[in-house]
Amino acid sequence: MSLFNPKHRNALHSRITIALYRITQAIDSLFRERGRLMGLSPAQIQSLLFLKYARPGVRTIGGLTDRLGVTYATSSDVVNALEAKRLIKRIRSREDQRVVALRLTPKGEEKVGMLEDVLDEIEAAVNALPEAEQTTLLRATQAVVLRLQHAGYVKVYDMCWNCDFFQKDAHPNDPHGPHHCAFVDAPLSEANSYLECPDFVPVEKLE
């Protein structure tokens, strides 16, 4: 059955699916519109946001490949383009010369600042709903995302504070790493605890 055929959209779940599809269209349109104004492709915009907010250890071409859901060659092309625009730079690890990290340049940081409000239209539409409806919508969409994540279609990045591996104030006498990440079994700084991590596992979902 094709959901794109209007004859097949009568069922409630079908109408919800189409509504979600239209929201993704709106998000894509917002990214493309902002990209035209800034001379960036949607993939380049997502890459800059990734390099700003993802955990330092995953700010590599491999990490970007995983986040964008594209091939390594495609993410390499995105990196090359951003590097040519002087928005990012490559930094070889002192510990392992084979590892090349990606970092925003000052110009790149400035561009990210111009991207912070790209989804304001979506947020305003959600915020216009009564709080009870927002709560219901959050639970419903989280359940959908979780199922898609288990199916391999979504890679969830989120902050430590909602993660089951996060141990708050595990090292109170260590100002550089007061918290602890059980996934990597290492101290975690306060600043890094607010960055998105690909190893995130929501507390209530871990089995």
C-alpha cells in the first residue's frame, strides 16, 4: 500500500505518517533556505552543527559519516568543501598520527552562530500547542524514534545527563573531570557532559 496515494490515507496511523513526512519536508526546506543565504549545502550546515556540539572524540570524517548517514567519500567531499571555505581545519592527533580530527575555525564558529535559529519555525509551531499536547507529542515521537533507532534508520546523539552511562559527581575532588562515563570508564568534564555523544543510551530504555 502506498501512503503517497491519497486513497490510502484514511487510517489514523497513515495520516500521522504523512504529517511526519510533511514536517521533514519543512525542515529540509528551512535548511535549504538558510543554505542559499549562507552559501552552504544542507549537508554542510549539518556538519558545522555536528562539529560544534558533538563530543570531541567523534569529530572526525568517520564520525561525520555516521552522523550524516552517508558514505565516507561523500563526507570527505563535504569536509573538503568546508575546508576550502575556511570554516574547518584538520588537526592530526599528537597521540596517534593516523587520527585526524576536525575543528571549526573562528570563521566556522561565526557561521554556526548564524545557524542556531534555523529550526525556530518548527519550535514555534510545537510551542503553540498546549503543554499537555506537547508532553504527549514528545512521548509519542520518542517512541517512534526509538523503534527507528533499533531498526538502524536513526543514529541518536544526546547529552550525558540523560544517559544511563553517566555518573554525576563521581569524582568530586577532580575539577577537570568531576563526572564519570561508564561506557568508556573514564572521568568526564562538566563542559563535555553538555555535548552530544553517539554512545548515548537513554536511562529508561537501557535493558
